[in-house]
Amino acid sequence: MNLAEKICCAIRDSGYGIEAETGEKFAEYLRFLTEYNRSVNLTAITDEDGIILKHFVDSLSALPYTDCCAEVLDLGSGAGFPGVPMKLVRPDIRLTALDSSGKKCAFLRALTARIGVGAEILEGRAEETGRGTRRASFDVVVTRAVAELRVLAELGLPLLKTGGKLIAYKGRPDLEEIAAGDRAASALGGLAAELVRTATGPEARTLVIYSKTGETPSKYPRRYARITGDPI
């Protein structure tokens, strides 16, 4: 079994249909990521099985909550997770990847060109983007960024249209973090989180999903130092 076939089997086992051609694109993604990671720190997971399961398959967890042809923003995209795997499996998604690192954006531009994935790559900070022309312009914001839920809520909800969803990939958030995230979401035009467990055991994963039901007040998002230092 070659690499592309191995990836196809793993993704099919997780419940998603995938063509052989898409498997080849995933295989090229893995090879390019491994090569690029030698000079730019993109991921601490470097073994083949780890990339397939902990990056590729895990990234697909938000697909059941992503409508057809949705405008999707991958906030803090880094090495392209979860947005690029989502786009590979669901080409109908209109993907924008946002990252503040110029080196990571350069990787994303090279990657998407190499594997033939249509995506807009934005270099910038989420809180600045949320105060600009892209405010309230996405149906879904996904993020695997390592930050507290209250921080992710303030960064992500202003970027959503009313009716949109912020989907944060987390491990096992504790009750205090969930409560703080819910308070922030309420102030930002969102509902308390829906929690979806997608795996158990050592690889436990929780999707924390905030639905946006009203406009975000214009004073949000604040500067990042205020977001982290002065909770809503």
C-alpha cells in the first residue's frame, strides 16, 4: 500500500468518501509539509502516521457542521490545519486561511499552488482582520489555535455573519474555561457553546461550537493585550 492509498483508507475509515486523486494530493501535502518543516517550524508531529491521523483526519471533524458552499475562515491556519484538509475533501467550501506569520503564509501559498487547492491566503492578525473589511463575512470560522475559549470567541465571532458558527478544536476543556468562553460569546452576539466529543482516550478531542445569533458590538474585538489581560 502506497502513501496515497494509506491516507485514503484512514480518511474513509473516519467516515468520509475520498477519491484516489484526492489521496494523491494529501500524499503530496504530507511530503511537502515534511520537507518544508526542516527549515520552518510548522508542526511538532513529524511521523507519517501522526500527520495522517492527528492532522489530516482530525481536521475533518468540523465538516458535519459546515454547510455546502460555506465561506470558511481558518483562523491561525499555520500549516493549513484544519482548513486545507477540509477543502480537499469538500471542494465546495470557499476557503480563506489567515495567519499572522509571513513564513507560514508563504508555506500556505506554496502548498495550495502545489496541490491545486483554491484558497485565499491572508497575512494578518485576527483582531485586526475582525475590525476591517472582512468583519462579519464568513459562514464558518474554524480554529485549532492554542488559546483559551474566551480569547477564541472574541477573535472569531466578529468575523462571522449572523447565523454562522465558530468551531474551536480543543482537547478536554475544563468547566471554568467553558464558562468563561460562554460569557464572552454572550457579549459578542453568540450562544453558549455546543460541545461535541469526536474521539476518546488519549486522543480525546472536543469541538466547541458557538453559534452567532446577533451582531457583535462594534468595540469588539479589542487589541490582543486587552483580550488576554482583561476578560469580557
